[in-house]
Amino acid sequence: MGRSQAVASERVFIVFFEDPADRASGSLALGTQAESSPVPSPLFARVTGVFASPARTFKDVARHPRFFAPFLATLILFAGFWGVVYLKLGLSGMAVAVTQDLRRGKLVTQDEIDFTLQFSRAVAPAVLIGGASAILVHLLIVAWAGARLGALFFGVNLRLRVAVSLACYAYLAKAIVQTALGIPMVLLGDIDGLNFGNLLPTNIAFFLDPKDASRTLYALLQSLDLVQLWYFVLLGIGLSSDSDDPGIPAAMATTLAALWIGWNVFFAAFKDMLMRP
């Protein structure tokens, strides 16, 4: 797919999700100055810029919003990670790991493993498509929520296309860190002790046994993940790139993180309530 085709696809896709009032008013100044702004930075420069100088990089992203390339790069990263998992564990080992995750670390029987293997082979293409769709839905929700929060409470007006592009680059940075940490965990760690639902030692829940901890406490501690919190800091910086108020990025990041943690804790508590005898 050529560059012009990718840009056209982005425009066709985003029009279904963007607020008509935003399109009519052309709200974000950064998003409507592309014609008079410098040439956008390439993907690699933007990705490194998110780590080195996020505020300046997100302003460039907002002037020239593109989400196809960072979204595709994210999918490639996750495909590479699960490819490493497959080479290390094989399909049967992955079936054991997935089944144990679903049962919160409890031992599984051979019948359960066989069922998971058969089910995985049957739905593998759907799982791949579903995984990509889940990331896309997450980015759309985060972008929409961030744009609406900014407009309602922080005086920051973002078009949805700009918000999605900013969210894509923040998510790609998070994916790079998680992949860089996750691959050594898979290659060098104890395979029997890996928990693919919480693979990285970047939160306190990693050091707890999911069989013994309550779901609510485990969800709370897992939500306080250093990489995830850094992702919200990036989102706060990016989604407030149209504001000169230095307090807006921290307020935006804190609000998004609080919503994320609250949702995880609520969902875990709800599951606990349903599973009580």
C-alpha cells in the first residue's frame, strides 16, 4: 500500500468516528495547520522522539496526524512477541499457559489442554483478527475519551483523527517497552512460572500468587503498573499538545489513569461477586 493510499484509508476510516461538529468547525489549530507547517517527521524519528522529547514530538504528530504506520508497527511488535512465545513453548505449551491464566494459575488437566489445543487451531485466524481489532478499539476509546475530557474540563479541542494519531504513538512506545522486557522474560524465565496475564515485574501483583490474592486487590495492584502509568503520562502530554498550560498534561494523565484503574477494580469486583457460592 502506497503512502497516498494509506492516508486516504485513514481519512475514510476516521470519518465514521469523528464528531460532525468537529469536522464542520475544524477545531484543533494544530490539526488544521498542516499546509503551513514543516514536513512531518518520519516514523522512526517520531518513535524515538516520543522517548526523548515527547512534548515536541506530539506537537509534530498533531500538525500531521497519521495513525496507519504506528498502528501497523504495533501489530508487528506483538506478532513478533507471540512468535517468540510459540518458538519457545510450542502450541501445546501455549495451550497450558493460556488455560492456567484463565484458571488464575491453577493446575490444569490433560483434557483441558487438549480442548484448548483443538479450540486454538479452530479459531486461530479469528484470534489474530480479534487481537488487532481489540487494539484498534482500545485506541479509539482512549482517543475519544481523551478528546472529550479535554474539551469538557481542560479547554483543549482535539479532532478525533488527531487524538487517534497521538494515542497510536503513545501506545506504540508502550508496546516497544513491553516487548523489549517481555521477550527476555520468555527466553530466560521459568516457563512453568510465567503468567501471560501479568508477564512483567513492573507491578506489585507480579510478585503475588493469583490463586491466593483476591481478584479486586490483584486488579488494583496490577493496574498500578509502571509501564502502563508511563503510557498515561504520554497520553496526557499528547492529548494536551494544543495547550500551553503546564498543568494540563498531568491533570489529563491522572484523569485517564484513574478511569482505567477504577474500571479494572470495578470489573474484578463484579467478577468476584458473580463467582461467590
